[in-house]
Amino acid sequence: MAKDRGRSNPSPSPIYYNPPLEKGGCGGIDEGEADGRENMKIVLVLFIILVLLIVAVAAFLWSGTYNIAATVPHWRATHWVLGKIRDHSIAAHSKGITVPSFDSPKLVEGGFKEYHEMCRLCHGAPGYSRTEIAKGLYPGPPDFTSRDMKIRNEGELYWVIKNGIKMTGMPAFGPTHSEDELWGIVAFLKRLLDLKPEDYQTMIKAAGLDKEPEDHHHSHKSHP
């Protein structure tokens, strides 16, 4: 026991302890900060790509390379996109239109006269082919005498006839025609496919249109 007391206790071996670096401390990078830098890189790359695309499209359009001739059809993708835009626009803007009764013979007769003197030239009629003007338009006007033709509903037809369609050759008849005249055209269109050439000729004679030149164009006073 005495010997043990006389001995000096050896000093304990030093223990080296390195505390973990705190986030954001010297020599460390906060995980959120790293993610933020990575996201900024992605945003920057996307922005550069977008700018290059805009410059490329602008250069293509400004160069005059795109052919706007009516004899050159749209690309399939362009034709599809424009068709979807047209159909959805017509459907959206014609919602809520109140359709009147088409039972009045005078309404249909009036619509027939309007159609024969104006619309027939581009859209055809039983026994009548479309004119050279219609055949030269692009996109071509629909042929309302075709059995494959899908006629729009009454509200959509009225909206198109009244407002026209941009860049298609379809004029707006709202500024030059009354409401009765516009709805008369719609009423006649709903019956057009059921008419045979002889029926159409009978209607021409009944309306006194057989005495007028085939390409007669009539004018209307503006309606408020």
C-alpha cells in the first residue's frame, strides 16, 4: 500500500475532440444555401435558353423566310393550333347567346336571300359550285353543301356571321346587317343540307332572284 502511495499516477492520455462545424460556420456551407445556388444556376440556364429561342424566332420571322402565300398551306402543327384556338374562341364567345324561334317562314326566306346573294359565292349551294374567289382563299371556306360538313350550333353560327373570323376571309356582317337578317341566315343554314338542287331553284324563283344576275352583290345600310 505504501509503495502504491509513493508512486505518481501517470497523467491520462490526452483526448483530442474536434467539435463538428456549425452550419454556416467557417469552412462549412449551409445545405439551403447550396440548394439555392443550384436553383439559381438552373434558372439562369433556362433564361439563357429562352432568350436564344426568342432571338431565333425573331430572326426567322424578320428574315422573310416564312412564306405567307395563300398557295402554301400551313405546317400541320400551325394548322392544328390555329384550328383549336378558333374553335375554343368561338365556343367561349358564343356562350349565353339566346337563340330565337326559327318557325317564321319570313325569317327563313330572308335568310335565304342573304345567303344566295352573299354566302353562296364562297360556301356553295345545291346546284352551285363555289366561285373562283372561294377556291383561291386559304384557309378555304367550308362547303355547306357537303354531307361531311359539320354545321356549328345556332349560337356559334350567329356569332361567326356577326363578328367574322380574323385572317380567314370570313367578313363580319354585324356592322351592315340587322339582327333579323343575321338570324335569318342562321335559320336557313340549318335547313340547307336538306335541300336538293331543284328545291333551291324553286326558292330562287319564289324570291324573285332568278331575274337578277348570278353574281349580283347587294348593299345594306349600316344598322345601329
